[in-house]
Amino acid sequence: MRASGPTAVRPSDVPGSRSRVTGSLAAAMATRDPREVLQQMLRVGKRAIVSFPNFAHWQVRLRLVFGGRMPETASLPFKWYDTPNIHLCSIDDFRALCRDMGVRIERAIVLNSKSRPIHMPPLLANLFGEQAVFMLRR
């Protein structure tokens, strides 16, 4: 499935005008404008949950450096020309985007290759985390 871009959702489209939580499991990275998707998610819901693969994981870095080509991993299983993710980012990139947009990160969970949470300082989490899940608030 390929996303062609964000679809605006008006509060009148949502019962009760505002949902408690909106979610996007890697969908924001598969759109042309992730910022707009995040803005719309937080406009419609009080909170947003976003997850994505971490492009700064150490295995991805090594495969890029030593292989010289865009890596394929369990969390990034596509060829560079066939990936639904048109905006690859690291956990630190996403934190910076939230900061630039004035979005509050209420909770962040970094997952290992077995989808289990890892508890490390941000620098190490960016290096060893394969996936990230963020709960955001405006």
C-alpha cells in the first residue's frame, strides 16, 4: 500500500469533534508531508501515537558504510526504490521535528529487534533501537 499524501480530517468528520487519541503506525513516514500529518493528527485528537523504524540503528549504519548501499533489515525490509517509507529518519530526527513543531513528547518507547522495550539514554537508544513508538500531545 502506498500513501499519496495526507488527507485532511475536519473536526466535524469525527464524532464528538475531537478524538482522545489518533494513531499512525509508520504512516507519517510514508506520506509526502509528515509534518502536515502530525499537525492533522494532533488537531483531530488530544494525543497522537506514531511509530517508525529507526534509520540510525547500528546495523543500518554498518550496512550502509561497509556495504555502500541502502540497507535492508527486518524493520526496513524493502529495496530503496520499492519502500513505502519516503521519509526515513532516526529517533533523534523525530525528536527534533517534534521540538521544531512545538509538539510535546509525553512518552517514547524504543524497541529492540524482538519488539521489546529497551531502556537507555537517548544517544544509545538512537543507536540500538530498531523501532520507536511516541505518544505526542500539542
